[in-house]
Amino acid sequence: MQREGDEEYFCPVCSARTDHELVARGRNPVGRCLECGDVHPVVVGERQKTVNVRAIVSDGPSSRICTVEMDDAEVCRTGDTFVAACGDEYTGVEVTSIESKGVRVKKAIAGEISTLWTRKVEEVALRVAIHSGGITTSFHVMVPGEELFCVGEVYTIGKRRFRISRIKIRDGGMLRKPGQKAEAKRIRRVFGYPG
């Protein structure tokens, strides 16, 4: 929240423009970021140029070309989330890969990015496998990307009621202990049995 006298500057720790309190004025001004507390030199009167970065937004089996607006000097990393403009529609996306200077990288400055490869995370397809005896029933359902799923909890989706036994995470990990949770956008597959 910006207070009177606070100004917005680029913070190298947050990798974004944030509200700052000027702690030293004069020829070499210094600001303190009100988000992370880092103290660093700032350029008074600086104006960040915004750029529209091309973004390929994957939504399950289909993809479309959209744009993400960023500050020219902003650092973008895989895993960052943005709002992508797809014509007149806006959607939440997560960066899965970055193309800069003809190669794929883990992070890059916005002004040097040629393409962001992203996936839609507002609503995601949750893949579920329910084991009952020797039979496994698989299905998927659309759920909000922010919805939490917990090992050991009972869920009802449509006419199916099941208890989660394991959650396979997109980064390769597996949650097995009761009470462990993950957001739907981070889940590769949910395993369970009739509840």
C-alpha cells in the first residue's frame, strides 16, 4: 500500500516495480523496497518502458497466441504467473519455458524475451485414477487452478466419491502422507480409492 511520499521504483530483489521509501536523496538516491525491505540505489525520474511479450498459452490439447505486458527490465522466471491478454479475453497463466536470443532459458529480462511458453492455470484439468480391487478407473475434471487437494480427504466429483491416497506433483514429487496438500495447477495426477 503506497503511503504519501512513497514512490514506485524497480527492485532488483523482487524483480519488479514496487513501492519504495526514499531513505537518501541527492545525487545518488537510495530507496527501501516496501515489499521485501531491500535497500538499493534508485534512479529518480526513471520511467520503465512496458513491452508486450508474445505468449503461447496451452489449454490442455489446444494452444493460442496471446501477449503478456511486462516492464522492459523485469526479470521473468519459469514458474512465474501472469495475466495474458488473448484478444478481448484475459486469463491467468504460468510460465513453463522462456525463449530468449534463440534458446530456451530458465530466466530472462522481459526486453530480451522472444516467446513465453505458458499454460492456463485459472481452470485446469485434474486427472484422477481411482483403484478398486484390480480395476482402475481414470477420468479428468475441470477445477479452479487454486483449489487445494489433500491426501486422506474424501472428495465427490459428479457421482464418484473417493479418498485421495497419493498426489503426483508436476515437478516429479509424490505426496503420500495424510494432510499433505497441493493446488490443482501443481498436480499431475491424483490417485485414490472409493470413499
